Amino acid sequence: MPELRLPLTLLPLFPGLERDVEVDATTVADALASLDERWPGLRDRLCEPGPVLRPHIRVFVDRRPAQLDTPVAAGQRVDVLTAISGG
């Protein structure tokens, strides 16, 4: 199973959610759907309708930029990061 590493900002919003979560998935989209089954509303924090990743969300699979259709496999690490902006 791939392991997802989630932003710390999500943890207080979803009781029981841990920073590192293993999911049964074949794509990034499947991984987020699996999380959403366990913690309803989580996918909406990361994706817009379509679905597409929200503009401030970045996903990496084994340190390579990824999108929702990017394949994932057992043993891979999926990092979900929030972009920081400001002025």
C-alpha cells in the first residue's frame, strides 16, 4: 500500500486522522477517495469539483510532481503539501 503524508493543517479538522496514512489505491485520486471514505470531507479540502487539485495543493509521488491520475503502488510515498503564499 502507498503511504500518504498529509499536511499538519488537516489533522485538527478530522478527528483520528494521522499525518502518515496507508491506503489501498492505484492512483492519487483513489488514495484521496479512500481517505474521504474514512474522513468525509477531506477530499474537498484538497480538490475542487472536476475533480482537480486545488491551486494551493501540491502532490508528489516519491518526490516527483504528481496529479490525480498519477499511478501509485505499494511502498511508494505520496506527499500532500500546501503551498505557501504571501507578500
